[in-house]
Amino acid sequence: MQERFIGKTITYDGRQLSSHWAYRNFGLQGDSIISFRGPCRVELTEMVDLADVLEHAPIFSTDMLHFIVEHFDLDLERTIIRQRLLIATLKDVIVQKTGAQLRRAGDDLFLGQRKLSVSIATLTPVSTMIHTGVNVSSKDTPVPACGLADLGLPDEEVEDVARDLCRAYVREYQEIKLARCKVRGVN
Amino acid sequence: MQERFIGKTITYDGRQLSSHWAYRNFGLQGDSIISFRGPCRVELTEMVDLADVLEHAPIFSTDMLHFIVEHFDLDLERTIIRQRLLIATLKDVIVQKTGAQLRRAGDDLFLGQRKLSVSIATLTPVSTMIHTGVNVSSKDTPVPACGLADLGLPDEEVEDVARDLCRAYVREYQEIKLARCKVRGVN
Amino acid sequence: MQERFIGKTITYDGRQLSSHWAYRNFGLQGDSIISFRGPCRVELTEMVDLADVLEHAPIFSTDMLHFIVEHFDLDLERTIIRQRLLIATLKDVIVQKTGAQLRRAGDDLFLGQRKLSVSIATLTPVSTMIHTGVNVSSKDTPVPACGLADLGLPDEEVEDVARDLCRAYVREYQEIKLARCKVRGVN
Amino acid sequence: MQERFIGKTITYDGRQLSSHWAYRNFGLQGDSIISFRGPCRVELTEMVDLADVLEHAPIFSTDMLHFIVEHFDLDLERTIIRQRLLIATLKDVIVQKTGAQLRRAGDDLFLGQRKLSVSIATLTPVSTMIHTGVNVSSKDTPVPACGLADLGLPDEEVEDVARDLCRAYVREYQEIKLARCKVRGVN
Amino acid sequence: MQERFIGKTITYDGRQLSSHWAYRNFGLQGDSIISFRGPCRVELTEMVDLADVLEHAPIFSTDMLHFIVEHFDLDLERTIIRQRLLIATLKDVIVQKTGAQLRRAGDDLFLGQRKLSVSIATLTPVSTMIHTGVNVSSKDTPVPACGLADLGLPDEEVEDVARDLCRAYVREYQEIKLARCKVRGVN
Amino acid sequence: MQERFIGKTITYDGRQLSSHWAYRNFGLQGDSIISFRGPCRVELTEMVDLADVLEHAPIFSTDMLHFIVEHFDLDLERTIIRQRLLIATLKDVIVQKTGAQLRRAGDDLFLGQRKLSVSIATLTPVSTMIHTGVNVSSKDTPVPACGLADLGLPDEEVEDVARDLCRAYVREYQEIKLARCKVRGVN
């Protein structure tokens, strides 16, 4: 599994959640986690979470840290569990950097009642994918929100959160693959 | 998925990690998480982690809080990811109760360099299973260890950790099943 | 698994056989069986059975009882077996109501040589689905057909067939899930 | 898939439910359904249904028609659905022969409250298997039971039930395989 | 599994790599391998190999022997291994006919540095598919190439290569299915 | 995937075909291919090929080059296809070294009617495994056989065959994993 932080600003509009995005744009072939920073603006027609579509709940943020994960298997339940583990790890990374008392509820992070992140996992014809976005700024968000800046994280350290999470996720992925291969079966 | 805290003391010796243990002993049919408290003493012949067997690393504790999880599918990688998520959730439960600065490294919890927990996931002929044990006492453990008592948790609240984790795991399991059913595929 | 009879008339035109139809229209999230009554008119471009497409065999009925089943896994063979079991159960329900001597041949029901039902099972990007339609009226059908009315079922009891089948299918689905969890493996 | 009726009397004692039984004893390689007639006597230690073990419910009959099915895949849920379909087909075969008003409840057949059959499905290390036994005689059975003889089936036609079911099951198996290959996916 | 050589010239333009192509055009239902002869001309928009798309590597040949394989399961890794085995078998067939010293490198055949074949394997919504094309003529190919004619194969024997490979692939497919059913599991 | 040639003589007696053999004995964790040289003597009780057991066909050779492959998934059909590809690659390696006109028939290699190799693939509770043995000497074999020595391979080059095959198999395994991740789906 490969990881990469993309230095330039990219607006997440949902089209990044499509198969081989990492390969077609950055040459990363195979399972990968990519991070970049930029606004978030997903039109209803691009939304994959039907619960949000049914509630006409827009996804919008002026400045977010984004993560795009792709796993080349077709087991959506497995990737949803991976997504939860990714969010739990993201929480650890942010807590370590800021000391903030964050709470994970499923695939969301909160500071008190204020929402710090959005996330979705889905299927493509050839893979499963995760998008997770964590607010840098909480300005103009559609729900009571909170951003890394509100937690006191200096702007120049936002990228460190990205790099730490990518590294941690890849390391855990490799440990999981090895853990699969060290246990005998039981009755 | 069902959950149960068993009030009586049970020694974990590895034989609990066998299929239908919850059903045969407590009548819980289907996916389940069971918790109980008691010593931990696993002989080499019962150990399922071959890395431990190869290193002749004994598993021993005088007083632990145990969790036995069974999922009736045969996807070991999926259950190893579930195991990591279980440990991340256990960390959240203990941190909330004690305020301790725990760290998760794969399927282990640490306070500094002292180990708080053991865990393994494996296959049976009909299911996958997880055992997780968290020290209550750190007396006589074979490696530098730490227990819930060392974190200042009153003895009468140990059971609360068990109940909180079981409830949280079952709730998340159900959310994951539903999350599987609310996303459209993408290209 | 959830079930629902929809009281209003809906024309089945093939577009109901698309993922999350129950969720998007009736708020049922997860595996479900939905029933409704209405005409059946499927254009060649909407047909999923290529055997019918190749034979230019139209699907048409002025009045049918419809069932739409969705299972959120991707195992089409498994869902085709479920479809056969659904038809066998539908036969039992109709026989119990009418005493008619029906015969199941694969995914079809017959009275003598007259066809009572149509059915198809297929894949969506995120699930597998079944459509089954049973004639209420046999007027104007493209092949020698038979309807529930021809079997002597009073019009006000058509809905009972729908409710009985939905209930029976959900109950059996739950029993199957439990049966999966009560057997030890053998050699 | 192959089928065979074995003309000699064989006592079903549970050991027939083991992988490659058809291949090792009758040279049938691959998926198969085998039928034979004989007593049924399963000791607790050989029983695979833990619900029966927990209830100390013996399985005993002096004269039964047995079916042993083996499918070389490892999907137990799929084979449990196949088992229900097998029982539904068995019901059709017996009804056609005897005119009796049988009722299927899951994997059991009843005449009123009297039980006609027993069945179990389970996993081997390389396959899934089904055993179904239908009483010929209801003498000395441990629960209120009913047999093919009680339904008026002449003894020389018992074998016809076996042959009819084997043929019907193999035919449906082949149709299911083909049905898998004739549908386009939908959205 | 069925096989067929189609006697008329067909241009491979990528659209043949779509589900049920064999069924819709030649009535072959289920797993199949079809062969035909004709030019090869795949536009970038039809190409499924993103590595070729990223490198703008055209696929072109004036005269090729083509093979279209469809397997009705969704395991792409399995079908990629099948593809390699198909190429290894194709090499054996050509070597036997021509005595040429061919070399297989992954899914390509070479004579020295000259490329003899192209191949790709991918997923459809209901199946996995393979296309393999082997040059008859090496005229006007975009890379240094070699054709069956260059190896000294008389034009009237090109079809024999097709028939031999189809037969060998179907035979091996059936042997693999049977081999699955003759081994006991080990510890 | 890891590979290793073990320099010391090991007798293959069937017990090497058990899960984690490479890990327990040589510390190789995860998918692996191991090669060694030594006699082959498999008692009927250790044989996994029931066809051989039924025919009381002994497996015996005084000097063989052995390969033990382990893949940590549970898809036996996939591993049987891998086995055929391994044999096809072994043929290429031997042909390149010796120029002999070998023929692959399924999982066997032949020189004319003389058998050069034995092979089997099976399931463990946690993985799938392959054993392939190729005769060095053809002395005292139970069937008309042929060995690498008979093909003129100098004794000191036998190990090269082992190393070449291990390297080629690992390289192809990695290419297959990558090939899985470079194709878009089609309709």
C-alpha cells in the first residue's frame, strides 16, 4: 500500500471518489491513501450517501484536509470497518497534536457537539474507496462545526496531520496483512 | 449481535476461543461479544499466535477483564480489522473512565512502555473469533505491564468498562451493517 | 430484514429493480421485501433477462401482485437460490388460500400449462435483487396465463397473499441466519 | 452435479456427513446428491446441530429415506438456502405421490403436528453438506412423527421418491447455474 | 464451459469485451471461450488497461487471431491467473505447431524482443473477461512485433491454433473443477 | 511474497504440507514459496489426493526437488489455477536449462510417456498450499519416470532450477497483484 501527500490545493467535489484516481493522477498503482488540502463542495448529484441525499444535507467546507483511500477488493463491509479504524487513528493523530478532547461516533469526529469531519465509504466496479475530510476552518459550514484551526493547530502543521495519518494507516494495513498469517486455526 | 457480561470469575486458558463458546455456555446464538473477569493462563499448546509460540512468550495475568467475540463468517482479515477497532474503542472507554494517556499500537494498549492488554484473532471451522484481555492487576505479569487498577479505576467500576465496551461494539456493529446499505456505487 | 405492503397502485416497468428502491421511496434501509399491486409493462430496453430479450418476449400484465426483494451482498447465485425458495413459498401461500394445484418449475408457477408468474434475479453495483410478479388477472397476457382471480381468490384477499409471503420470507431469512450459527463443522 | 440411489440398506449414524463420502464410497467426484434407505441412529457425539445437543434431543428412526448432498464451496449460508429448497422440492415430490397435505416449516416437513423429516446442513474443511432423512416408518420415533408409509405410499414406491428428488435437485442446480449467466446487471 | 471458433472475419475494437457477448451473438450461455480472426483496432476510449491509456499506447494490428473468454464469477485476481495460464497454453500450442522458441513474460508472448500477442483481463458487472490477440501478420504494428506467419505457420493452419487452444482451455477448466473436489484438507 | 531455497536435505513425507510450515521452520511469515531437495516418501495416511488413496498409488522417489507454496486465502480453485501456472513456469525453467521437449498435462510434466513430477494443492484451516516435486533421479520410482539427471542437467545445477522457479513465481505473483489494479471495469 502506498501513501502520498499532494502539496497543491484541490477542491473535493466527489469526483475524486472514483476508481484509480490515485493511479490516473499521481501514478500510484494498487491500494493507496492520498491526502490533500482544499475546499469541499459536493453537489447532490455527486453524493453517494443516500441518507444525505434524502435529507438534502449539503456537504460544504471552505478548507479541509482530505484523505482518499482505495482498496482493490470488493468487500464493502470490510472497507467500512477500515473506515472506522481510519477515523479512530485520525482522532489519535489530532489528539496527540492538539490535546483536544475529541470523540469518535462511528465515522464522525466531534468536539462536544461540534462536528470536525465528514466521511463516506463505497464501491466502484473494481475497488472500494473511502473519503474522509476534516475541517481546517469551520467558517460557513452547514452544521455546527469545528476545525483544526479551532483546536489551536498552527496552519503549517496541518500537513503533518495528513502525513502522520497516511503513515499510520499504511503501517497498520501492513501489520494486519501479516497478522492474518501468524495464527493457527482453533476448533 | 448480542452482548453479555458474565458475573462469575472465569480463568481464560485459551479454550474459550473455540466456536459456539457463547452458545454452548450461555445460550447466545449468532454473533456475540461476551465479557468476564478472571485470571489468564494460556499454555503453549493452547496458544494460537505462532509468533508467541516461536518466542516461547507466555501469556499470564492474575486478574484480567476478558472479551470473547465471535463473528459467523470466515473472513479472517475482516475480523482482524474489527479487532483493531475493538481495541481503539476499548481505549476510548478506559480513557473516558480514567483520564489515562493510553496509546494503541496495533492490537495492544500501552501506558508509556507498559502493556495493558493482550489480544488475538483467529478462525474456527465455522466462524472467526477475537480474544482481548485487559489487565486489572499488573502483578506478576511476564512483561512490564499496567492494569486498570494502576490507572486508578476503582474495583467496582471494572465491570462498567466491560459493559460499556460490549454496548459500544454491538452498536457500532449494527451501524456498520446499516452503513453498508445506504451508499450508491461510483465509477 | 424489513417488509412492507404498499397500498397504492404502482406500475412495474423494470425501473423498480434498481438498488435502494425501497430506501429511496419508502425509507426501508437494509435487506427488504416490498409488495405492491399494479400493471406490469417492461420495455425491451429495461429487461434484464437476456433470454427474453433475444426472444423478443414481452412482459405484460394488466394487474399483478409484485414483490421486490433486495439483499445487500453481491452473490448472485445465492440470490437465485433465494428466488427459487421465494417462489416455493409463494406457491404454499396461494395453495393454502385457494386450494389450487399449482406446480413450480424453477422460478415460475403454473396451473397446468398456464403461467401464473414471472420472476428475475440480478445484480446491482451494491446488492442483489429479485422481482416476482404474480398475475391477478390473466386478461391480455402474451402467453397462456392464469391469475389469482381465476383461482377463485376474492379481490380483497389479494393483499393477504402479499402480506403472508412477505412475513414468511422475512421469518425464513432470519431462521437461515440463525441456522448458520448453530452447527459445528465436520471432517 | 451427479446423483445416485444406493440400493442396499445403510444405517445413517452421522459419519456419512463427512467430506467426499460419495467419492470415497461410490466414486462420485464433485457436487452430488446420494440417496439410500435405512435406520437412523445418531449419537450425541456425532450430532452437528448444537441446539439438539444442548437439548439432548436424540435422532432416531427405524426406517428412513436418506439424502446426502455435497457442494464443493465453503458458503454455509448458501447451502442452508439450498437445504430449504431441497425440502420444498421433497414436499412437492411426496405430495404428488401421496396427495398428503404436508407443510414445510424451515427445514422440516409436517403432517399436522407430526414430523416427517429431519435435516441439517454444515461445513467440512473443503465443502458444505446436507443430510435430510424422511421417515418411512414412524414406529419408535422420539417425537410425534409420521412416515411415508403412514401417508399410504406403497413400500416399493419409496425408492421412486428418492429418484424423483435426486433428479429434480440436479436439474434445478443446473438451471440455477445457467440462470446466473443470462442477466445483465442493473443500477 | 463452451468453446467456439467463429469462421467469419470480425474486427476486435474493444466492444467484444462486454458481458454476454458470446450469449448475445452466438447463443453460448455460461462460461465460454470464443475465437475469431480479424484486424485489431482499439480506440483510447475503449481501452481498459489504464497503463496503456496513460502511455497513449495504441493497440493495432491488421490481422490477429482473437480469443474472448468469459467466466461468470467476480474474482478478478482469479481470472488474471487464468489469463496467464491461457497464455502459457497458447505458447505450447504455437510451439507445437511451429517449433518457434517463444517466451512468455506475464500475459505477453515474445520471439526474442518481438511481441507476438496482446492481452487484458477485466470485470463486467456480472462476470470477468479476458481478451487475447495473437498477431497473424506483423505488418504495421506500433511496436516491434512478430506474427504466426513470420513463424512459418501456413495461413490455413491459423484456425487450428484457435481450435487447439479453445479445446485445451476448456479441458483444463474442467480438470481444475474436478481437482477442487478430490483433496482432503490438511492442518 | 517471500521465497527461499533450503540448502539441507529434507525428506518430503507429506507433513510439510501443513499451514505455517515456512513460518514455523524458517521464519517466513506470509505467502511464500520454499524449495529443498530430498527423497519423497508419502504414506497413504498422509496423502491428500483421494484419487491416489483410492488407487493405492504410492508416491515415492529417492531424490526430488521440492516446492512448498502457501497462500493465505481460502480459495482452493484459485490456488489450483496457480498450481497449473507454477507447473507451466517450471516447464519453461527446465526447458531453458536442458532443451528437453517437455509436455505439461494439467499439474504433471512428462517427457514422452515418462512422468517428471508430482503435485497437489489443498486447503488448511487458514490457507491454501501446493506441493510440487520434480524427480532428480528416476531410480526406483513406482511409475515410468524421468528425472532432471536423465535430461542431462548436471547435479550442481539442480539448485538453479529451484532458485529460478522461486524467483519467477514470486515475480509473477507480484505482477498479478498489480495487474488487478490497472483495469477499469466494462459493461
